[in-house]
Amino acid sequence: MDIQQLKNLFRKYNLKPNFTYGQNFLIDDFVLQDIVDASGVTSADAVLEIGPGIGNLTRLLCERAGFVLSIEKDDKFFPILHGIKKDYKKNFRFEIADALEYNFQSFFQEQGFKSYKVVANIPYYITGKILQMLLSAKFKPTSVTVLTQKEVARNLVARPGDLGLLAISVQLYGEPKIVQTVLAKSFYPAPKVDSAVVKIDLFKKPKYDIGDEKKFFKILKACFTGKRKQIHNTLVNNLKLEKDLVLKILSDIKIAPSSRPQELSIEQWIELARIIS
Ligand code: SAH
């Protein structure tokens, strides 16, 4: 679909891009094809798509996948999605709902699917929330292929030295890779920055045992609140721990008190959180 075809579609359905829903539509057919290729989806797969919008990615997914469930928040897209449903009666289902609220795990389980993959051009304003929801789900997807802002993609694949909170919450559960960069002009309206296709392959068996997830992230969040601060200070100030105790813990697990949070590895965070909690 080129920009003219998109504009015609908008006219036909009396639509216009809604910025509050993070609507940037992909108008580059090659990129759409690349996303589906990168996802590795086959007729054996069930797919969850978040934010189908005008259904350009949706149609390609319906061609390729065994089953597609698309969740769209904006009910203006109902007629378009309903039209797609007519073309793919057997293997397509859509819901007008907030993807952060909709219980897709139960849906897939009730339909008897043993696994599912996520493939989507997601709304960027909730990238972090979507990734956290998917990766910490009880019934997790086997892979997640999504577009993100290029900067976010770089953050996701970061190594210790630049390892932020979002990267940790992704890398605990899987291995993220940047598949390719996507120029801003591939979208309408064009976002301010370039994007990237990111694929996260989730670990088949959990790689890390982080114990109580809530406590683990509470400790991490407290430490990352003082991003540029040294770890011994954030532990004392944000978690209200005794200074002597903090220094002893850090020395026991061989973390320099002057380390910054982004310098620690996932293994070190797990060790630190285990001792503190
Ligand atoms: N997949 C389409 C549209 C991407 S734009 C394309 O590539 O062209 C992001 C889409 O996510 C929009 O359709 C927007 O309405 C939808 N969206 C925004 N917030 C959402 C939410 N909480 N749950 C589900 N969909 C959402």
C-alpha cells in the first residue's frame, strides 16, 4: 500500500490518524513482508497481533499463519477488520479492546493452542508496557517480532555497561535481536525518529531464577531511580538500608560500591536482589 492508497482508504472510511493512539501506519510493502519473514511464522503457528489498524500487516499474517488474533483499541477500524474477517473466515479473529487488558492467554488456551507468536507494529507510547506484559505472562509467546523506535531497540539489546531496566526485563526471558532498521518515511504519518524491527526469542526453559518477581523489580526500580548515582548510595537512600550493611553485601558479592546501576549484569542483579530480599 502506498501513501495514496492509504489516503484513499482513509477517505473511504472517513478516518484520520489518531496521535493519542500512537497511529503510524506502515506504507512500505517491503518492510511489511520483512516483518512477516523475520517472525518465521508458518501455517503451524497461532499469532497475536496488537494494533492491526488498517490491517495491512494483518492480511499478510492471515496468508501465512495458521491462526491470527488481532486486538485493536480504536473502534473506527471495525469496518476494515470486519472486511478482512470476510476474506479469512477460518483463521482470523479480531477484538476491539485494549491489548493491555484483553485476556489473550485464556483465549489461546481455550482454543487449544499450545503456543503462539506475537507479530505487530505496536503503538510506541506503550512499548515498555506491552513488552513487560508479554514477557512476564504466565502463558508466554515463543517469540515477539515488533517494531520499536530505533533508540528503544538499541536499549533492548544493550549489554552490561548500558543495561537499563527495560533491557533487563526483556533479557531475563529471552534474547532480543535487531533485525533491521526501518526509516521514518516508511510510515504515514512519519514518526520523528527511525524505527527498527526487533525479534525476541523467548527462552524455552527459564534461564534465570529471579525468585519473587515483584520484589526483584521493586529493588531494581529503586536502584534505577538514581540512574547516575552510585549503587551504594541508591541502596541506602532509596531502599532505606543501613550503610554498613550495604557495603558488606556489595563486598560479599564483589560489586564495587561506586558502580552505576547500568553497569551491573543480570546475574549480579539477581544475586543482589536475593540477598536484599
Ligand atoms: N499495524 C498497523 C497500525 C500500527 S499503528 C500498521 O502497521 O500500519 C498502532 C496501532 O495500535 C493503531 O491502530 C492503534 O489504534 C492501535 N492501538 C493503540 N493503543 C492500543 C491498545 N492499547 N491496544 C490495542 N491497540 C492499540
